[in-house]
Amino acid sequence: MRYFILLLLSLHLCANDPFHIPKQDQKNLRIEQELDLSLPNILIIGDSISIGYHKDLVTLMSGKANIFRPKTNCGDSNKGLQQIDKWLGKSKWDIIHFNFGLHDLCYRHPDAKVYGNRDKINGTISVSLDQYKKNLQLIINRLKKTNAKLIWGSTTFVPEAEAGRFQKDNIRYNVAASEVMLENDILINDLFTTSKNFPEKLTNKGDVHFKPKGSQKLAIQVVNTIKTLLPTQSNKVQASQKKFSSPNVILFLVDDLGWNDIACYGSSFYETPNLDQLAKDGFLFTDAYAANPVCSPTRASILLGKYPSRVGLSNHSGSSGPKGPSHKLIPAKVKGNMPLEDITLAEALKEANYTTAHIGKWHLQAHYDTSQDHFPDKHGFDINIAGHRMGQPGSFYFPYKSKQHPSTNVPNMSDGKDGDYLTDQLTNKAIDFIKDHKDKPFFLNFWYYTVHTPIIPRQDLKKKYEQKAKMLGLDLKATGTPVLKSVSRSTQNNPSYAAMVEAMDENIGRVLSTLKELNIEDETIIIFCSDNGGLSTGTGPNAPTSLLPLKAGKAWVYEGGIRIPFIIKWPGNPGGKSLSTPVCTTDIYPTILNMLKLPLKPKQHVDGVSLTSIMTGSTKELKREAIYIHYPHYHHINSMGPAGAIRMGDYKLVEYYETGEVELYNLHEDIGEMTNLVSEQPERSAKMLKKLEEWRKESNSPKPELNPNYETIKDYRKPKFL
């Protein structure tokens, strides 16, 4: 029987990357037809049955797709594991139709030295059912890395005892394979049922193979299955039009996620494979800063391109925070609502005909304002799902409500059922939006409520991390490290928090997979970051996470409170780069405009700098002298009090507003801010303090005032922080 493979040795099937031909297989390969590089590439991997229908596939798919099949015949999953990389080569596959099993079913004599020595009486089955399922999963894991659409072709009907095979095994192995495919969301092509119902004239009596007309019928079924995954002509036109239009933008913002709460930033306990891959595909910023150590102000900085204190949003919830006789200073006043006269990022994109959607936490309207006058739809978003004035959900489980704090009930999420998890369901909404708007440019502002309190994990993942902690020998009891008169959690060993982190990562992975399925992955910019440092401090060691070696956490101007994970994937620009230039959330606005080749709005994003030049490598540094942090408020998890900070190059200066005391750190050498260099470098300290003071004046960012009613004996840090 002739073996075929459609392979163009002289042309590249993808940029600078021809189909790979292993040297040991080159003698088995030949060109069978000229390829049309505008068509999808389809790889057929499988047993000798696919040899029979392969030639008909080529004919039936002519002008619709390029069909490839390695000469190497394989119905053995053990051999498949060994050969899979050779068959995949280096080409870009759009669809892979694969099957193994025909040789797994053969009973062989235990002393057999030759592959074909089959003994249906004294032998044992070649591959056990458990091993078969494991092999299939490993093969699938490898195939998924190609980003191709996958089709499983079931093993065809086997005549009883033919070549050491039995029908009972044929059935149970197909059932097991189908279960594996369903678990992996892989399309199943039921060749078994089709071939079982063939009339005798299409079969060879006592032979697993079929007559030419039987193979032709199988080819027709394979073609029809493949066609369900091929783009229609209208989709091709739309895809072609979309390719030359503006890319989509998805901005993931995770609430209270710490700098090293994901694996690619250093966590060894929390598992985040999807974000790790995003970092490999994109640009990872090691020195990225939230514009403020708490949530609402940073959120405003993203949408406005300004430091939040410029618009009176230096604290969350429209509140100036704790005050009174127990606090030495009177905190700065806070406006609470984002100004309607500013042109938000969403409004700028609407001007460019983008469909805009906000999903998840909003928290940019003051808590005391019970209207909807500053909801997302008032700031440029066509769609608002679950965004309102409050900053945490009533619960992470349906119906996402709290009897104690009904104002935190998540709105517009009533279409659920008991057991639904908020992070999962918000992602479902996001996927629906993407599918509904895939043919026109869209901006998806996806701001998860997770990993903010309440710490309510998905139970399946919590159990996983309880077992992992036990396996690693981690003591689940929280231990603390003193920070002034507060305590920081010392270790990342919290199964509940770890479960929330992985659920977040899993759901981001679902969104990214959707982009691949819709063939718009290469037309979509992805931005991922947090709104402030992780929740790692309090009066005791029981905060949800640890950010060590960073000092302190959320609500502090030390690195733990403001340094955040920040990743950008920009299609068409080689990623896999780690960038150490200090950047800020104010930079997101102009960066997106630049990536989309839209006009900048310098009068709006006055504090933002486009990051495109350092991503492309055209410059190594940004044209910015410093990054400023201003938090003129008290917070119950912070014993530092109101403070400010300035980052210039490798150096950072911290100013305590209560005392005027300053601290200077070289972050390149001392990321944990342990060694104060003020006495060693007084000139640098004075210069940086002056810059900070000048910026506060220029940006209308006032320091808090002395409280004439302050009583030392009642200070909020005594005695509970002692």
C-alpha cells in the first residue's frame, strides 16, 4: 500500500519556519501536490486506516486546505508518545485529526521479540487501559501546545479476533478515549459506529482494513468533521477585514494581588501556569507600580492617565479614612467620584469606534453616593456587568450577597444557581462578550473582584493546596514578621488564598483560550496587572498572603504596598522579555493608544508615558525623571500613617507625613528596604525630597494637617499593635 504525505520542502508554511523533516524519516517523504499557503494546514496522525482514506481526503479538501500525513503509520499510543514531536515538526497547524488504539488492542506473547508477533491465546494486551488513557492525555498535552484545533478519530470497528484483537476491547478502549477527549473539550469523530455499520461490500472479511469505497466513506466523514472547524467564506472575509483594523484590547485587573503572588514573579506555592505563559509570550515588568497603595485611586489612574490625587481621589470609597483624637494628622479630603469631564480610556477608544465593556469590580463611585451617576456607563462603557460603587463582593458564591453588608451584593448577576463561583461566572460573561463582538474592535475592561476579601475559595482548589502544603511539609499556622507596629505574614502557605489565585489564573486561561478558538489571539492586546500590593499586614500574622522579601503590603508606600505584577502581550512584537525600567499604572492609557496607533491625548494622560519604546527596544529608558506616590491617609492595616514616596532610577525616598522623617533606599541592591541610606547620601536625599515636595504642589496633592485634638495616649497604634 502506498504511503503519502503532502509536504512542500521548498516553501515555508509559517514565517521563517519550514515543516521539519526528521533525517530518519526523509526517505519516506515526498511532495504530492503544490501547496496554497493561504489555506489552513491540517495534520492527519493515526493508524493504517488513515492511510486508506488519506488520498481521498486530499481530493475532497482540494482548494479548502492543505492535508499532511507522515508516512510513519502509528496506531500504538506508546509509539505515539515517542514520535509525536517528529510528526508535529515546526509548522503551524490549524487542525490536527489524530487517533491511536488499533495496535494498543493487540494481544502479544510476552516473549515476543518482533512487533508483529501476536498471540491471541497466550498473549496479553499491548497497552493496558489505564496506560492507554495516560498516553492519550500526554499526547493531548503536547498537541495543545500547537494551538491547533483538535479532532479525535475513534478506532474503527475490529472483526472479532482479527490479528489478535477483540471487539470487547475495541469498545471499552473507545469509550475510555472518548472520556479523555470530553474532559479536554476535543471534538470526537465517531469512525467506530460508521465502520461498524458498513455493508460487507465495503469491508474485507476478517480484516480490519476496508475496500476503497469503504475508505472513501470514512474520508467523507473526516472531511465533514474537519469542515466544522474551518472558517466559512463570510468568516474569512470578516477575518481579513479585521486583520487590517484596530486590535482588540483586554485589560485584566486583579484586586489586591501581590507582586510575587504569581509564579513568574517568584511564588513557589501558588500555581499560575496561564499567567506564566502570558509572561513568556509578552513583556514582564519587574519594577511596575500602582499609582496608589489602595484600590480606587489606582483604578482612576488607569482610566485617566493621571496620578489620582490630581482629581481628589487619593483614597478609596470616597472616604478620607480613620481620624479623630487617636490620629495625629487630619487626613486630606477625598472627592470620591471620578470627574465626568475627564476623557477616560474607554471614551478615547469609543472615539475610535471600539465597543467597550466593563466586567467586575468598579469602585469608582463614593460609597455614600447611592445613585448610578458615576457607574461605568457614565465613563465610556457600552456594557457594565457587575460593576457598582462597592469594592468587595457580598460573597464569592451565588447569589453573591451578604446579610451583614447588603450594600456589597453584586448587581446584575441573578442568572445563576447555587454553587456558582463569582470568578468563574464573570469569566463566562466575558467569554460571551468576546464571542458576540469578535468581528469588530472591542475593549474589555475585565476587573476581577478576586483576590480581595472575603477570602472564600473554590473548595476543589482549597483541598488541592491543603494537600500540597502537607506534601511540602509546610506548617499551615501563620507566622509573622514585624513591620513597625504591624505584623506581616511570613510565608505563602494559605490554601484558601492559593485557591483564589489559581481560580483567577484558570479563568484568565479560559479567556485566552477563547481568543485562540476564535482565531483572534493575534489581533488582541492583553494587559494584566494588580491595583495595589497584596494584603499581607495587620495586627497579627493572619493576613492572606506574604510578599517577602518586599516590605509591608497594601496601604503602605513601602514596596509591598505599591509594587505590582504587570504583563503586556502585544501581538506582532516578540515577547519573552523582562523589563526593569520603573513604570506606573498611569502609563497604561498612552501605551494602549500608542499600540493601537491612535492619537495621544497629552492634556488628559498628563502623568502617563507610553511604554512602547522600551518594549520594541528602540529606547532603554523612558523620558521620565521620577514616579510619585502620595497617600495622605490612615489605614487600619498600616501602622506607618500617612506617607509619600518618590522613585528615581534605582533609588527610592520615603517620607513620613506625621514626623517629616525620610528614608532612602537603593532598590537595586536592597529590594526589602532594610538599609536606610539617608545619612550616607544626604545630598541625594535632599534632592529627592525637594522633587517630591515640588510635585505635590504642582499636582495639587496636599499633605494632611496637624490634628489639634490628637491625644498621644489614645494613638490608634496603642495598645493593639503592641
